[in-house]
Amino acid sequence: EAKNPLRVLRYALVEDSGGPGRFRGGLGTVIEYEVTTALDFVALFVLERVKFKPFGLHGGWEGAGNDAYVLRDGELFPNLGKVTGFQLQKGDVVTVVTGGGGGYGNPQERDPEKIREDVKKGYVSLEKAKQVYSGLS
């Protein structure tokens, strides 16, 4: 913030972004920036895997894809994907969401205690856990 014309509003893990599997994929992050002066937005390297999400292996499910969007005066500019030269204005809020990793192995083989821990820590929502993993009590 001291060197760049941006203010970080939020930096957090993204619930349900890791692909289900015996070993759940890693979670993505969400970063929200407030623009403090006009500048150009370039999103090239961080926004791969928007259309084709990170794949799972050996029965694991895909992880969530990447995304980026801008909120300006109540108007949403979605799906920026790979973009160069998008003009940001003072006060715009830029949100960059990095995808999660794909899961490894059959989700039905995930240790129920690990599933409960994922829910407790906010990595996986209770709804998603019930939907994906059988035998969850």
C-alpha cells in the first residue's frame, strides 16, 4: 500500500475451492483491492484456469477456477480473464480470486475426521461436505 496506488481490503482463503478427494486440493485465495488513483489493470499470469479448471487425479474432483472482476459505482465488470489495459478509476474495487487445486483420490476415501476438521476451519462448507462425502455425521 505504501508503494502502490492500491489498498488491500480483504485477503482470505476461498471456502469450497479445493477439489474434493481422498486428499483435498489446496484452497484458492481472494484478494480485494481498492484503487486509490487511476491506472491500467493487467491480468495475464494469474488468470489461467478460468475456463478449464484445475483437474483432479485418480478420482479426485477438479478445483475451482480463477476469476477477476471490478466493482465501480455499483456496476460489476465480471470475467476479466486475460485482459490488458482495462482502465481502473479511483475508488474501483478489484477482486482477484485464485483457484484451488484439484483433489487426489476418491473423495469417498477421505478420513471423516479430516472432513470435520475442514468444515470446522471453514475450508469446506457443511453443505458441500454433505453433498460430496458420504458417511459424514
